[in-house]
Amino acid sequence: MKLSQVLQGTGADTASLKADPDITGISYDSRKTQKGDLFVCIKGFATDGHKYAAKAVEAGAAAVLAQDRLDLGDVPVAYTSDNRHGLAIAAANFFGHPSDSMLVFGVTGTNGKTTISYLVRAIVETSGRECGVLGTIAYVYGGVSHDSVNTTPESYELQRMFHEMKTEYSTDVCVMEVSSHSLALSRTDGIAFDYSIFTNLTEDHLDFHKDFEDYYQAKKKLFLQTGKMNVINIDDKYGQRLYKELKEAGLPAVSYSITDETAFYKADIMEESAQGTIAEISRDGEKLGTLHINTPGRFSVANALGAAAAAVEAGINWDAVSSGIAQVRGVAGRFEKVDNSKGIPVIVDYAHTPDALEKVIKTAREFTPKRIITVFGCGGDRDSAKRPIMGEIAGEYSDYCVVTSDNPRTEDPDMIIEDILPGIDRTDCPHTVEPDRRKAIKKALQEYKEGDTVIIAGKGHEDYQIIGTVKQHFDDRETALQIIEQEI
């Protein structure tokens, strides 16, 4: 493909290029640049790609896309004002805009993205079509699971994966989690979303976004580039705002709710237990049918309703919707029970935001006759403002807490815990501190008495812990089971 074709729509001035070479690939890391590539200079948080443009040319780059002026001899250099957007559009051009001829679902919000993505995938596959899923746990398509580096990959990788789904695996449906980071950094520019779901917006990522309004506006961007229908949870105050703004702008939107009778899609809970929930679903006041949801809690109903609403809007029949949701026994690390020979109720959950932690503890409370024992921490090099909030929530809704490390990264674990403790100290909850996560889990399990439930929150599906810059194996589920079976 000619350089001028790759750059179409990026905002680059191709008329002034020194040459129009054939482009055989795109790179934004000079260490991975190959002969014939277009090298895109990205201004990152740690470094600036402009510094490595000459190295990329040495490695064989046929052209460079830049924001700052560069002198690279005879190598053509094109310029844009926003190279992240430029990379996204160039990648879409290079791979032939694969999402244009696919059915693409987007899911965004602070919590619930992963669960809804897997529910949508189950519904689509029950209807008889292959469905890829891109998100926090993994990138899965063509029967192959690829490790997830980011919730939403960089734009080039996204377009490459869409291309692979279509051309190598004949998969023309994809559901993807769309993070606020990816929206703010233009990773999803050039993707043709058909149906998008908004779950909620609560305290998170304020280390990246300058304030909550910036966080909201980043999320909103997804719904402005969705072609067929936006599905909005109006049980959330930001969902109410988003729904109103979309309707006022004449953009397609339907609402869903488990509490608001005016919602277009409504779930009425019929039965609740520790094993799951049965809810009756209506659309615009008319009954669609019943959903059997295999995880407990009102948040589980909201997730299932969001997935069901998007699927119905996409024209999938109700039998496939209800059967697909009924087949999902649970999602890894999302209110996941750790089965053990001693019958100790242990729940592992990815809850690492105040809202998610509150929902998990409250749900466990519904079927716990005695105490809730909660193990939790907060990640390092991330939003520190939520730490005391999470401490207060854990203390308010638990009966005993063990405060520990999550992924401390380059922060001192003791200092992270010091940020948490003022919140938990505002409650009367008995608690202890144990920075070593394994020892913390053991303390919680030793504290257990019949009738209690132990919640291990924060890491969920993750099978690693990042201490400093080293990622080492650590799995909450595996650790808890080993301690139960061998040490207590």
C-alpha cells in the first residue's frame, strides 16, 4: 500500500511528501521496526518517539509520521497535530478497515465491563456465530487466547486483531472492553462500533484523568462513534446524564435499569440466592422473558440486563439471549467462589474501586449468616485518592478486615497501606495490617469461623503480583486453596 493511501484521513499533508513509497507495515517502537514500515512517532509518558525516528530509519523504515519537525534526509516525513489519532487511522487504512464489515460491541464504565463482554460473547455464540472478545482477562478469538497487556490494546494491535479475526478465522463479531485510557489516547479511533454499553462511572483512574469531568468526557467519546445503538444504565447518575445528552444530540440511545420503571429495558428480580438470580425482563413495557443469572447480587442482574439489551437491539432472538446468559457459570475473578474440601466460603473478586468493593461485600452479606472477613489493598502508581475511600467502605460493610498489598509496583507497600488506614479508622471495624499478601490471606482464613464468608478483593483473575518492576506469580484463588487444604 502506498504511503499516501495509508495516511488518508490522518490529517497529514501528503501533497508535500518527497516520495510515495510502498508501506509494508506500521511500527511505533524503533526496536520493532522492519524494512518498509511507516514509523509513527508517539509522544508517550516515559519517552518521545521523535528521539528514535533516526534509529527507525536505520532499521529500514520507509517513511515517518511525526508531530515535530525532523530532518531524515531522503526519507519522507509526514506531519499531523495528533499522532495517536494518526496511528489509529493509518492502522485502519493499512488493514482495510476490518471493523466496517464486522458486528462490533463496545463496553465501557468503571465496573462490569469484563462480565458484560463475556455475557455478550456467550449470547452471540449461542445464536450460532463466532465472537471474539478483547478485554482485561485476555484477547480471545479463533479458539486462541492471547495474554492481555492492556484492557484495550494500542490502535495498531486492535486493527491487526480485527483483521486476523476476519481473514484468518472468519470471525465477524467482536465484543471489546473500551477503557477510558484508550478513548483518551485515541486507540479506538477508526473503529466502527455498532452497539455500545455504558455500565457506570465511579471513583477510579484519577491519576490519569485530571478530574472526574475529564474521566466522563473520555467515556462519552465511545458513544459518539457508535453507529446503531447506545445502551445506557440509568441507575447510575452519570448514565442518566449521558442518556439525556445523547438523546438531546439526536444520537441513538436506549436506557436500562433494575430500579427505574421508565427505563426502556427493565429487570424485575423474582428470586435471589447465593447461587444466582432470576429476573423478568421487559422492553418498552412488554415482557421479553426470564433470565437465569448464575451469580448473585443486583450488580449481576444489571450486567446481564445490559448484555441482553444490546443483544436484542442487535437483532438476536430472545431464546439465544436467555440461553447464552444461562450458560455463563461465572467469569474468572468476578465473584468467583474458591471450592474447597472444608466448605469455607471464599470469594475472589477483581474489585479494586470503591463502588465495586461495596457491591461485592453487600452481595456477600445477603447470604452470610455471620461475619464478612475482607482482605484488600490498593495498587501502587495508581489513583491514590480512592485509597481512604476504599478503606472506609471495607470497614463500613465488613466485620473484620486484613489490609495488605495489591500490586504495589514502584511504591512502598507500607505507604500505600498508610493511605488506606485513615478511611478504615473512621469505622469501628476491627482490622489488622499485613503487607505480605499471602500471609494476609492466611490471617483471614485463620480468623474464619463457621457462618463467616471470606472475601479476597483487588486482583481477581490476575495470576501475578507486581512488586517494584518485577512481575511474579501470585494467584489469590490458588493461594487461598493451598492454605485451606494444607495449612489450616
